[in-house]
Amino acid sequence: MKRKQKTSGFTLIELMVVMAIIAIIAAIAYPSYQQSIQRTRRAAAAGCMMGLSQFMERYYTTNMSYLNAVLPACQAEVTQFYQANFAVVPTATTYTLQVVPQGAQANDVCGTLSIDQTGLRAPDPAVRPECWR
């Protein structure tokens, strides 16, 4: 009399169920991960812009004018996704800095962030606080 050998392993159905569960989890987690990365890059760009604003104030203190100021470069991780520049040419008493999203950050919901010599930020932090966190 022959004995049946017990085989162990997974059936095709079991594997398909596991693959479906993994696909559902990935479909939910990946967009959330992408949003988190965009928020982190935006926060780094806002921090860079605040540093540039402080640079402009130090420049004004030294020269009594914002004219001819040359912005220092932001960190490499910021310059890859945002371009920092003047929105308009600075005058003796005014400037407006902006960071413009580019590359993978171009579709960021907050778009271009800006700040002027009075500290006025756009988009308005009272209306869009998520843009300045």
C-alpha cells in the first residue's frame, strides 16, 4: 500500500489574495508618502527663504539699501526642487523674495512662496497655514 505524501506550500489563490492585499496597501500608502515628501521639501524651501530674508536685512543694515544685493545659494536639497530669486528687482527700500517650485515639486499645491521686506508672506499663512509649516 502506498502512502500519500503530504505536500506543504501555498496555493495559487492564497498567493493572489496576499498580492491583492499588498497592492491595496501600496495604493493607499504611496500617495501619502509623496505628499509627505512634498511637505518636507516645501518646509525646507520656506526655511531657506526665511534665511535669505534675514540675509537681506543684514545687507540693508550694512549698506542702508537693498540695491545690488546678490542672494546666496540655498542648500543643494532645496535648489534641486526650488529656485530662489527676487520677484522684482529690489529698490533702496523694498524687496520681494520668492521660491518657485520646479522639477518634481512643480505640482505642489502651494505653488510659489514669497516674502517681502515687511515680512508679508504669500500665500497668506492665515488662509493657507499648511504652506508655511
